Amino acid sequence: MQLHGKTALITGSTSGIGLGIAHTLAAAGANIILNGFGEVAQAKQALAPHGVRVLYHDADMADAEQIAAMMAWAGAEAGGVDILINNAGIQHTAPVAAFPVASWDAIIAVNLSSVFHTSRLALPMMQARGWGRIINIASVHGLVASKEKAAYVAAKHGVVGLTKVLALETAHAAITCNAICPGWVLTPLVQRQIDQRIAAGASPEAASAALLAEKQPSQQFVTPQQLGELALFLCSEGAAQVRGAAWNMDGGWLAQ
């Protein structure tokens, strides 16, 4: 129970990667603040066996005022935030010339600007406690690009850059900031890309295999549980000098 007494706020955590990380941190004793638009009661029920306090806030990560309200609420309701996991994300794919401006603005707001807003408001809480961890769920697309993902790639590259700035600004404190850069994880965002291939005539198995074959040499999806274990390590004393890292967990994607 190495995180007993700590509070972790995880954006986009009612399903997928965020909920997987919540499971791992809760199993280590952390109280959890969930956020997202998924099935809240189901997510809370899934975390109940860990015996920690589980709260929820419905702030829209595209709205700076709602983010500020959530962070103030976390300070009042939970006493502050010790661990901040910036995980919320959305996606839209299209060539740059045809990319909808509204989709660009929304992706930048949720995938990048929300990381700035939560971090700037969490830092004073962490400084007051003398300890903190900020972990940004970026993407392998924060390190390399793919076609038709201009906003997502730009946002995730921005997250990696912001992570480095935060790491430098907290370098003399017991507060660390790092990014995790997953490859393909079978989340709803990725499932939609598989579904597009199925709609074009591929079987579900062939669609998944083809998606993996394009980028991920392991031919296996990264799991939310694996990402949770890495997040737990970054919260540990063993990772106290891991600062500003962009840690890829991508089945060999970047090794090519």
C-alpha cells in the first residue's frame, strides 16, 4: 500500500486507459478522483474492492472554467491532489486540407490545453504537501507522426514538450513530471479505426491484425493494466529521479 493516504486525480478515467491506471493506483492504496463521460457507477463499482475512497467530477476537459472548478473542488473535498494523471483524449482523422477547424480546436483543448490547466492548478497543492507526481498520458504520436492525425499528433507533441518544461521547473522539488507514450491500446478511439476496416470488409481478427502490423512489431496491444504498472512505478521512490521522460510503451513501434 505504498500510496496509502495519497489522492490521485485521473482525467478521462471512467473507462479504458484511465480506469486501468485507477485500478493499479487504488490497489496501491491511493484514493481516486474519477473524471469522464463513461459509466460512472460501473467505474466506481469496479474500484470498490480496493477499499479506497472513490470520488467523481464531471468537468469537461475542453472547458478551462470547468477544469478550474474541478481542481478547486478536489482541494476542498479531498484535501488536494498528490498524483495527477492527465489522460483525457479525443481523436479525429482527416487530411490537413480537409481537417475541420472545430475538430482541431476541440482536440487541442482536450488533449493539450487541459494538461496545462490541471497541472498549473495541481502544482500549488503538491508544493504545499512537499510531494507530487504529474504523469501525462501522451502517445507514441507525441514522438512520431502518422498521416491524417494532424491535431492529435500536434497536441501529443505539445504534451511531451510541456512535460519537459514542468520537469525542469520542479527539478529541485520532490515533484516529478513524466509522460507515458503508448502505442496501440484497444481503447474506444482505436476500436473505431478497427471498425472502419471491418466496415470495408475485413473480419474483426483481420482488422486488428492489419492495424497492429502497420506500426507495432509485437503484434499485441498494450494493455491499460501494463500502463497502470508503469504509472505506479513513476509514483514510486525508485522513480524519484525520472524527470521529463517520454517513456514509450509501444510494442517496438519506435525501434523500427
